[in-house]
Amino acid sequence: MNLNTLKAGVLILLFTAVAAQTLCTDTTQVAKNVKCPKCYDCASCTLGTPASCATQTDCAITCGSAPCGDGFTPLVIPQVDKIFAQVIIKGTFCYPCPDNCKSCTFTSATTLNCTSCNGNFATKTDGTCSTDSCIPGYYFDTTCKPCADANCAECNAQGVCTTCKPNYELKTGGVCQACPADGTKYFDATTSTCVGCPTGCSKCTSAYNCTQCIAGYKTISYENLRMLCVATCPSGYFTSGSNCQICQSPCTLR
């Protein structure tokens, strides 16, 4: 589906509007593919053979800068074309998305893919909308229904949570519990659980990154930016306050 094909589709709809003697105003929708149309350089015009306008003989149908809305995506046609040498079509138009799409985008000159679907249905890898699977937080039961817990990513056919969103741990009964906000535990994405900080850490963001040490421990930073808490600085490091500093080569601590 290239630009000429898309443009031809818009032109065909305008031909239909012409045949129906459609009145074009700032608020009239001429056709499904031409949303938010308005007359160009005149207050109103009648699409006919020929088109008539209050102030000039040519009437241009153009789309404004407002968003297209659900089910449509912008289509830019920079060229100027005429219908019956009277009606000019140019500018940005609102092109309809594939069936069941809430929003879509052109991924190439010939491909129009869904980016979200109506009814909370999930998008498929081919750019279309599924009819039996839902977005995270919903389950399929004739339609897409929300899981029982608002922080649920996946749930079973009864709506009971089986997998929680990141930073939430699944508890008995399908309840999603947030990891402590005070930093005393971190979320392990591998196990989807809240895990206690490493030895010596009072607060952390991962198993390899302490943000605060318990009393008596010192922070030590490695080349890969990991920061841990140790009771004693290892060989090659020296104590500097509450930190372990690396010895500069070729020096060693004696």
C-alpha cells in the first residue's frame, strides 16, 4: 500500500461525495477517510459538477492539525490533485486503521499495523488485533475482562492473578504485593519476587548494588559500577572513612 494507492482511496471517497452533492463546511465529515475537513479559502462550498464556492471556483478539502482520533491515523498527501478540475485535495488526512484497531501506524509505505486494539484485545505479531487474547491485566472470557488485582500482569480464566507487574510479588490468593518502598528489598525479575538486600546492605536496588550499608560496613565500588558493603576492605584496597578505595598501580597496600 504505497502513497499513490492511499491517495487514490481518498480520491475515490471524494468522488462519492461529489456524486452525492455533499456540503462541505468546517465541521462536516465528507467521508470516512477524510475526517475534520474544511473548505480552503472560503466559508463553505458544495461538491458537485462543477463545485461551487462562495468566493472562488476551486474548493480544497484539507484536514486540520487536530488528532485523528480512535480508529484513524494521519496520512500526509503533499501533492495537489483535482477532481473534475474543480476540487483540490491535499494535506494531512485521517486514514482508517484495520478492523478492530484503536490506533495504528504506517511501519512502511505498504504496511499499516495496529498499535492498540478496541476492547483491550492484544495486538498480534502480524500487526492485526487478536480476537481471543488480551493486553496485560486482562483475561479473555467472551470479552476482555480486568484481572481481580489491579497490579496483575496475567490471570487465569477466573480472573485470579498468576503473574504480577514488575516490582510486585505474587502472594497467596492471587494478591500482588509491592516490594518495600524503603529499599530494604529489591525486585528480582528472574524469580518475580522481592528479595532481601545482600549481606552488609541496609538498602539496595539489586543483588549487586547497595545504596546504604549497615553500621560497621564499608562501601566498595567495582569497575562494572557494582557497589557492595564489606566488613573489611579486600587486598588491593585501602580504608578511607566509610569507603574502600582502590590502590593505584603499581602501588600495593602493605
